Amino acid sequence: MTLYRLLAVTGLSLLALSACSRNGDVPQLMNASAHQRGPDEFSIVPTAPLQAPNSFAELPAPTPGGSNLVDPDPRAQAVAALGGRVSAERTSGIPAADAGLVRYAGRAGVSDGIRSTLAAEDLEFRRRNNPRLLERMFNTNRYRAAYEEQILDPQEELRRWRERGVRTPSAPPQ
């Protein structure tokens, strides 16, 4: 009977230990699709009805994974609906109007791989400041709990600034 108990405890221990493993090396912070293994239902969009071009000789050569002439462009439609310029959305690189801002933001240098560095540092911070065993075992999100001390209360900040006589915008009630 003791052997069966030992085997059961060992099996449960191995199961609990395997629940602590991670699949990826780089942590994904607050990413809704970080652990998604199935298809993305939001990437399925209806196409426009097929149409014949003016000249079949002017059709571009087909490219695998390329777009179709009748494929909708939700981003361009959203930009146009909000009054933006679709041509600005389709350009790659930094627009000329934003070049000065980008130069100023990078005046002290730019770190390569900053996103993965910050993600790793954040994961270590959360492990150090919120080491709850059950949350680790079930891989739950501990982001808010780890940063609880650093979260600002907007109503308290609004009151604090108003007491000092600083003009503040109106805020919604609590």
C-alpha cells in the first residue's frame, strides 16, 4: 500500500512541476494572442464581389501570400472613415512630418532588442514581487497584482492637483 502512495505522490509532483514550464523563451506581456494556438477568427474578413479588370494584360503577376484586387483593407477603411489619409497609412518608414520627432526621441541612442529586454526584466520583477505558487502553477496573469503599489488612483491625483490650484480637465465621476 505504501508503494502505491509513493507512486501517486510522485506522479502528482511531476504533474505539478510540468505545469510550471514555459513554452517560449521571451515572455509576452499583456498580449491577448500570446497563448493562442488556433485560428484567429478576427482575421477572417469577407471579400468584395469578383470583378473583371479593364485589361487582362495589365494584371500583376500572382504572388504567393499576396493580396487580391477584391480583398478588403480594414485598416485603410478605418483610416478613411476617421478622416485620415489612406496613402499615409500605406507608406512604409517614417513620414516626413514625424522625422523630427523620431530624431529627438532617439537623441540619446536607441537600444536594439529593447522590447525583449523589458519583457524579461518585467517578468523578473513580477516573480520577485508577487511569488504566488498557485498563480505560477496555473499560469495566470499577475501583472496588476505585481504593480499594485505603482498604480495611480486617478480620482486621488485629480484631487491632489486641484488642491494645489492647478487647472485640470474635467473627469468622469467615480
